[in-house]
Amino acid sequence: MFRLLSENLALKLISLAFAIVLWFFVMGERRHEVSHIVPVTYKGVPEGLIIANQVPGSVEVAISGPRALLSHLAGGDMAIVVNLAGVEAGVTSFKRLEESLQVPAGLTVTRISPAYVDVKLERIRDKQVPVRVVLSGEPAAGFRVRHVRVVPARVAISGAESELKTVSEVVTEGIDLAGVRESFAQTVPLSHSRPFTSLKAQRTVEVQVQLSADPGGRSAGSWTQEGR
């Protein structure tokens, strides 16, 4: 038995090594599929237009190919670019997103979810709206807010035409009056949190708060704001 095993031992070992290498090669070349989250970027927005709908910032991409190639692929190495150059106002569907996806040779994109992106472009418009001052808290006992003035009284916002129609004012960040005993002026940031419009230039205003004695104990909420 030992003699049979020892005959042509070197040739048998070489054959065994070749078989092992071939097995690993075949296993490595077997096609597998993996999924990655790939970022989507939007470029070339025409001048005077703005994206006016929620668009995905990433998509799920399924890629198939040999395991050896897939193991070296990461979602951060890929990106899908939606080119908006030359697109007119309105809704445009961008399909075949895989055409802008660069993957190494030997790999195939088998699925993208979502499979397409709808982009709504609108013209950028400006609008002047009044500023509303937001006060909180109560002045010290015996005082009340008599009058509030804001400078400037109106500010410009800019953005998508459809959203501008729904914006009627811009508010200030809250001003705390708790324990205040005298009139004051304060620079206050404006607050505007809409997705498709923004403050155009003016981002702060000066708020002048005038207090007066309140022997009658009237509510601090009975104040007026100039220009409203």
C-alpha cells in the first residue's frame, strides 16, 4: 500500500495543487451580487431656475460579478450624476441612471432603486414679506410691552415660484422678556425654514421694544407692532 502511494508522489502533489488552484479560480469567478448605497448629485442647474421638489440624495445599486472584483468595490467609490444643463422649467424624468455610473470592467449593474428620478425645475422669483416679531416671557411686575418696532419692517425672500405663494411673513427668533424692566433695542436673527425659498440678503433685523408702567396690571400680550 505504501509503495502504491509513494509512486509518482511528486506528480500527484502537483496534480493536487493544480486542482486546488483551479477550484479557487472557479469559485472566485462565480458571479455574485451585492448592493451599495450610491450618492446622487445634481449639476448644471440652468441660471434662473431652482430644483423645486424633493429629489433623492442616494439610490440603492445592485451589482453582479466575480467575488474577487466585488470585494474591492465600495459605495463611496461610485456616484450617479444627473446633468440638468439645458433642461427647461417643469418636471423632467431621468431614467437609465446606470449610464452615468462608472463600474470596473467585469461588473454589471443589475438593478437601481429608485429606477428613475423626477426633477421639477421652477423659475426663481423674489418677494417682499413683513417681519413678525416673536416675544416670549413676561416683563417684570408693574411693566408691560407698549410698542414694538422692527427695522426693516419687510425683507426679501427668494426661491421657487410655487412656494413663494404660500409665504406671507418671516418671523424673528424668540426674544425673551422675562424680568425685563426697561425699553431696549436688540439685533435678532430671522427664522425662515422652507425647503425651496430662502432669505435673499437680510438675515437679521433690529427689534425695538418699548415698555411702560402697568399700574392696571394689563396683559403683556396687548402690545402692537409697527407696520402690521
